[in-house]
Amino acid sequence: MSPPYDRVRNYADGEWVEPTGDHAEPVTNPATGAELSTIRFASPADVDATVEAAHAAFREWRSTPVEERIQPLFRLKSLLEEHHDELARTLVREHGKTLAEAKGELRRGIENVEVACGIPSMMQGGSLQHAAPDIDERAVRQPLGVFTAITPFNFPGMIPLWFLPYAVATGNAFVLKPSERDPLTSQYLFELIDEAGFPPGVVSLVNGGRATVEALIDHEQVAGVSFVGSTPVARAVYERAAGAGKRVQAQGGAKNHVIVAESADIEFAAEQAVSSALACSGERCLANDVILVHEAVYDDFREAALERVESQTLGDGLDEATTVGPLITPDHEARVRDMVETGIEEGADLVHDGRDWAPDGEKLEAGNFLGPCLFEGVTSEMTLAQEEIFGPVVCLAAVPDFDTALARLNASRFGNAASLFTESGREARRFTEEAEAGNLAINAGTAAPMAFFHFGGRKASFFGDLHAQGQDMIQFYTDETIVIERWDY
């Protein structure tokens, strides 16, 4: 197999296998509408066979020396580097983001593979001699079994690598269920995984929809579940998995805010904030789409932000000139257009209307395109300020002071990320201590943690207690056994 793929297959027990479910649908290029492949969903029997093979593989893999467990990860890292450009092009064709964005996404995924190669140090437990008379105690981290991850369409290359490397390096088996909207990146990724040399069954891939997800969550041999997606589904996954006694981490939606203080560098803040809102066409949980600007500098910021919105280039992500690509599906495009219409109906002022816009003045007829939209006068009770848009929409509001902006940020039921632009150390410190979000950035547009830190999230943006990436992954994928030893001398 190599791209392009005429059909999507599962990967189980070290072999490529045909899904046997009844449902099949096309995989299309969102920039052109052209059909790229066909995905057939896994049947319940497919899921059961995959998990059973993974559980059988786990029994031997867990006892494999940790130094041996990370060798396939070193090879995978090298293969990801070697195939980086073509993997990025595959991602663009099925997702629509720009080639630069796809390359950046894959770089973040590779960073997680690199960090997981350090598991021999990260997995060490503590020990204490003479914890009691003639007694030594130590903590030993042990893997738990088969873990699954249900990952979203918006980062098909990066988010699986938030989980997969850590799960297998700690001695578990792993089953990925990627989004059915853009499964070809996972096909390519698993070709490289197969070449990296993991033992059969240690890493598996099943394709499907809701029924596949439920079958994985409910399977008695699945020890834990990772999920990234919308808040309603994240809550449902969390409740279903936790109710069955499984470990679960479920990343939900977001409504991220930017605060632009009176002391901020306005040009820099505008460039960073607009970039954050429009990157990946706004289809990301770190998009800062509500920008709260101190009223003393609002007019200057508005002018700078509008200039950057108007300078965007709408088009196919494989075109180097493109800065904003298409949305993932026609249905999602329609949903975002409805959000724009709702904003107008609720009284926000649409300063830049991207619904039928292209920089050359010609509407793009093919593909799921929506140009950048800029609203101002967005109040806290409006739908635009409360609900995740997941599209190229920027919302501005003037605020009288820092306290008002911070209170408005914290009033959101979401708590994924936020950014502050300021030259005031006092404001920066208050922001760090008081902003109710799990990922914070000061004088940076997007609060995207490096792989050696966990990816935060609070309130309706996250369900669970251990996050993706970093040391949290070691705790999620293992449990500590306490060993108490006493020897007569």
C-alpha cells in the first residue's frame, strides 16, 4: 500500500485486513469535492477480533524490556521524518488545511514520539530504604492492558501521536479509531508503524463511526479510553467509559479568549490573534476566536485586525499562496455559515463578510469554502461568544479594563485556552493565577504546549484528571504497585 489509497483498511494483529461492516462512504477532498477513496466501517466482529489480538499481544509485550520496547519508536521517528512531506500532502488532500499547517502538525506529532523514547527514565518509580524497621519500600509502574484512542478530524496526524507512543512504550497494546472524515493519514501512518517493527497486535487500527466507538469502549478487554472531540461527545464517552470502570481522558470543545491590554504591542497582538483564529480554517480547539480589547486601543487594534483578515488567501491547501483552506465537509460549512447568520441576527456587526469572498473577487465554486469573517460588537450573551464556532470567524469586543476582560473570559463554561497581550508584569501574573483555562499564553497567540508538557483543559473542555502528552501519559497508561520488602539478615 502507498498513497493514493483506493480503499481504507484496518490493521490488526500485524496485518492489513478488510473491514466487514455494512456501511461504506466516500472520502473526499474538501477543496475540490473529488472522491479520494472509500471507507468501510468495522463490524462488531472486527472490533472484537482486533481487541482480542491486542490483548494477547499485551501479555508478552508487557514483559519485554523497556529498552526493547522503545526501539520501534526510534525507527518510527526516523520514518516519520523521511516521509514527512508526502504524509503532509496526504493530510492536506483529505483535510484541507494548508501544507505549512500540515507540516507543523506532523512536527508536533514527531515531538511526542521523541518524548516517549525517554520512557525508561519517565517510567521510574520511587524507592525508600528503611521505610520501617528492616523494611524497604518501592513503587513499580506497571502497564494495564489494551488502550484505545478515538481521535478527531482536525489533526489526523498529530493527535494519534499524543497517545500511541506513550501507550506502547509503557508496555500496553493500543488500538486507534481515527475520524472517518479523513482516514487516509492514518493509513499512511500505519504503513510506517508496520515498517517500524512493532510485534503483531501491539498497535492496531480500526475504522468506523459511532458503533465502532461504542464497541471499543464497551469491550471488556479495553482498560482505558482517550478521546478528543466536541464537548457533548466527550461527556458521553467519559460517562460511558468511567461507568464501566475504565480509565478515561476526554478532551472536549473550547471557547478561547484573547485579552489585549492597553500596554500591548497592537500590531503584534493583531497578527498573533488573527492568526490563531484563522489557522486551520478555525477548525481547532486552540483557536482564539473572541478578542477582548481595551477600549483605549480598540480602534487601532480593529484596523490592524481587519487588515490581516483582508490579506488572507482562500484556496486549496496545496497551493503555497493559500492561507485559509476549505472546511472539512459541506455540512460543517453550512453549520459555520449558520453561526455567521446567527451573529448578524443577534446584533453583531459583520465588518468583513467572507461568505462569498475571495481575494481576487471571484467566488470559489468547488469545495467547502468560507472566507474569513470579522465581527465586532460581540457581547457576552451572543451565541458567537458562547459556542464553539470551529470556522474562520473572528469576534471583537471593546472592554473598559483588564478586570472586565478577565471576568468575561472566566464566565465561559469552557476552559481550554486563553492568551494575553500585555507589557504589564502585574497583569501577566494575575492572568496566570486567575484565568480559568488549562493552557495559557502570554504575548503568544496560541497556547500550544510542547510534547514534554501535558495538554491542559478545564471545565467543559475536559473530562478526566490526566491529560494528553508528557508525564500525565505515564500515569494514565500505568498503575503503581507498592512493593514492601523485608529480609532477615
